[in-house]
Amino acid sequence: MKILERLLIEGRVSLRQMAHEFHTSTSTVSSRVTRLEQAGVITGYSVAVNFESLGYDLAAVTEIIVSKGKLSLTEKEIAKLPGVCAVYDVTGENDCIVVAKFRKREDLSAFAKGLLSMPFVERANTHVVLATVKEDFRLPL
């Protein structure tokens, strides 16, 4: 847990630095990180990016209703679309929730219209995000 907590704070921290902080050997930290990777707990390493500073000023959350029996297929196709950050298979009135980011209004418009033109999408309700209060998927362990 200490290794995961440390990597969530700073993904570029060296194994040697963690070993020093945890008062253990570098090889111990290395073997534990390897085990976490092999177990699928650590699935990759990434950097936290402020997308607004790169021009992605528009974010949208879209609720989607899909024809019965075609949800998985449709979600996989949606996941391939430019700007899509997350695709969630959900319970409730909607079948799927999509979170996406865009640079221009035209990109958002093309995305929304593209969803509606997909063969098994029955309905899509897109919400434009006015302000991001919090966006951090690193949960405390």
C-alpha cells in the first residue's frame, strides 16, 4: 500500500528513492512493484495533465440509451472516438455515460451528431460542463 500511495503522488519516483523512504532495499521495492504490475493492480504509468492549458476548454458528459443487445459493441465504438476520456456502463434510465473533452465547439457538435448517427444509439443527451470543481481519479488508499 505504501508503494501504491507513493506512486499515486509521484509516478516518476525512483525505486531507490522509495526504498530509502521505506527503509528497505531497492530490490524489495522492485520485486513488489513487479508483483503489483503482474497482478494487474498497476496497469501503467501516466502523467497528470491540465487539458485546459492545452486548449481543451470544453468538456461534455453524455447519457446514452442503446438498442438492447448492442450495448457492449456500441460502447467499444464510442471509446474509439476522438476526445473520449471515459465510457461507463451504468444502471438506471441510461445505458452508458461518456465523458469527453474538446478544443472547439465544432468538435463537440460533430461528436454529439456522430453519436446520434451510430446505428444502435437510440438517444443521446449531452451536457456541457460549465466548471470543473474536481477531476482527480487518484483515490486515497
